[in-house]
Amino acid sequence: MKYIDSLLKFIFKNNKPFNIIFDASTLVENINLEARGGIYNVAYNILRQFSKNNHYKTILLVPSGTVFSNENKIESFLSSFPIMTISEFKECKFQKKIEIHINKIRETNNVFIIFDRLLKIYKNLFMISTIRKRIEIINNIGLFISPVYDIPEVIKNYSWIKSFHILYDCTPVLKNIPSHVPPDPQHWYAKMLQGLNKETYYFCISECTKKDFLELFPDQLDKNKLFVTPIASSSNFVVNSDTFVLKNILYKYGVTQNSDDCYIFSLCSFEPRKNLIFTIKCFIKFIKKHGIDNMYFYLGGGHFDQYISQFNHEMAEFSDYQDKIIRLGYVDDEDVNILYSNSLFFVYLSQYEGFAMPPLEAMQAGTPVICSNNSSLPEVVGDAAITIDCDSEEQCIKAFEDLYFNEDLRKHYIEKGLERAKLFSWEKTFDLMSKIIFDVITH
């Protein structure tokens, strides 16, 4: 952190803050949603890091008509920033129009054309006088950061503003990965792909993300402008084995657990890519093979309508074990940690991840992890988890057996996981981003 601070002080003359615009649209749009998702959390945590650093003055780009009521902590946080809208950027076109009219006057001797252009110049001067403060702000902005959406065209018109965009994953365009993203050209992901360009700088949340984007879109991207900046989980995830708290939380979700019961936990949305049907089948075969009657599989997370019917249909053949599969549904943020911590182990056999957040959270909460060995998962867990082929029933059941029957092995992965989790933090993400920003604006 000291290194980053010294660099930033070097950049900012007289210790004046560096003005940036942060696109807060996704935060505003999802303020009142119960389940906000991973991208929302990335945007929120990165904005929090910028807000803590007095070397930056952050202005939020928000949708037109945004009004914060300060009814919750998110709104209170967002309302602490100055805000602007895209329409205010567009109004600054008046300055450019004046230059066009002046050039037209120089090109003609026609009195009527000159008179018409002069009238238009006066009109634009009047408009500029009403938004002079905003123009002054824009002229002093050096950086635009978008955590989700494509860089707006109007921002690209200001050549002195360096634009940074965060890239998450290539799930919707990978042919071998089932995707839940609709092929709607108006969907934000489709627009983001259309806007990929060689002028924008990109923060990639993993090496996997960088590699996939460069392989899929080599002609649209400059490989020298893609930077890997691993993200992090919340600092709220800690070891907490309080069984009394666990009992109350389970009761909240309609679950009663006996003192000699145990469970494994999975937290993800019900969609094909997460591979839940396969994972549950392996679990049932595991407990059936060993005659285990006091073990349950708790499933946390929302579902996609087009997948839930398939899920229910395939689970019907295991009707004798339906009481062992407990669907908790959406789990409140404050309850997730205790469910991780008290789980015998955590299972995450996703077919593809841009960044594997749930395994990182589980390790941080002191839970042994079994996860896939594909995409970004090895980057996140390293050797601190049991990694297997996501479609190998043999490997999955073997991993279940290893952790269920070997307490020493569970302790080994708990210790390794806690150490591994320390490598990731939002402070480290921010420091890395700041160093990249420094390199860009000083070259």
C-alpha cells in the first residue's frame, strides 16, 4: 500500500486528487433487489476502495432521474458522492459545435451563412454558460471506470479520459458451456461484446478470463491493454463453529438438524453450468454406498426457471433420498458464513467460472473444499482444495470419501484454505488496479 501511495503522490501535483468517473449504474439498478449477485458485489467493493483513498476524487455516473432516499446503507453510501448523468456529458457537445461553426465561417464569404453560424454560436455560448461548472468538471476528469457496462460512446469522445472496463467471464459465448444469458442483442453482455475495442484498458478478474477473451476476440482487443486483477470475497467470512447460531439459522430456512447430523454445503444458482444434478447424484451414490443415514446436502442459491423443471425431473428417480437434499433457496448474506463454517466440506463442481468466489469464501470460513479443476478454479484454490474433473463420478465420490472418513485430511485442507484465502483481499485488488492506472497515465 505504501508503494501505491507514493506513486499516486508522484502523479498528483500539489497532492490534488485525481478526478475519476465511476459508472454506478449497476449499483443504482440493483439497490432494492434481494439477491444482487457477484458483479454487483465487485462494483460495490471496488467503489468502496476508491472512496477510502484521498488521492482520488470519485464522481458517480448514474442513470438520469436517480434520486437517493437514504433508506438503506447502500443509498447512504452512494449519496455521499457527487453524481453526473450521461445527458450532462452530452450537453458538453455545445463546445464542440462552436468549433464547427467557426470553421464553417472561415470557409465562406456568404454573409447569410456567416450570420446564421454566428446566431448558432451565440445560442451554444448561452447553453455553455448554463453548464459551465459541469464542463469544467469533465475537462478535469482523467479516468472513467466501468465495472459492468460498455464504455458510453460520449465518454470515448473525450480523448484525454482513459477508460477502464472490468471483464468477468466468457460464459455466454463458450460453445461447450451451457449458458443462461439470452441471445438478446440489447442484453448488457451482448452490448459489452460489441463495444470491445483496442483503445479501452481492461481489468480481467482472472488469468482465465484474460486468456479466453484474447482467444475469442483477438481482432477487437489489444493484449497489452488487458491486465489481470484478481478480485476477493468479503472480510465477513470467518471461522464460526457456533452450533447454537447454526440451529437458529437452519430453523429460519425450515430445517431441523439433530446433534449427530452433518451436512455438506453448496452455494450457487440453479443453472446447468453449476453442475448440481451431477453433484447431487454423486452424493446420493456416496451415502448409499456407505450406508450413511445422518448426512445431508444443503443447497443455497436462487434458480433459473428454464432449469428448475429439468432439475426436479432428474431428481425424481432418487425419491428415496429426497429428504437428504435440502433446498434452502436464497440465503441471506449474514447467514452464509455460518453455513460454510459448520459444513463438513463444501462442494463446487462448476463447469466454468470467470472467478471462483464461493470456494474462496468457504476457505475463508474454515471449510474444506472440493471443486472442479477447470477455468479459474485452480487459480483461486491452488493446492488448498481437492480439485477434480467436473464430470468424473469416480473422482467425486472418492473426494467425498477422503474428506468424510479422514478428519486429519479435513483439518489439513482447513489450514491450507485459511492460508490461501489470505492472498485475496479488496485492498490488494485496489492496489493492483492503482498501479496499472499509474502505468497507463504516465506513459
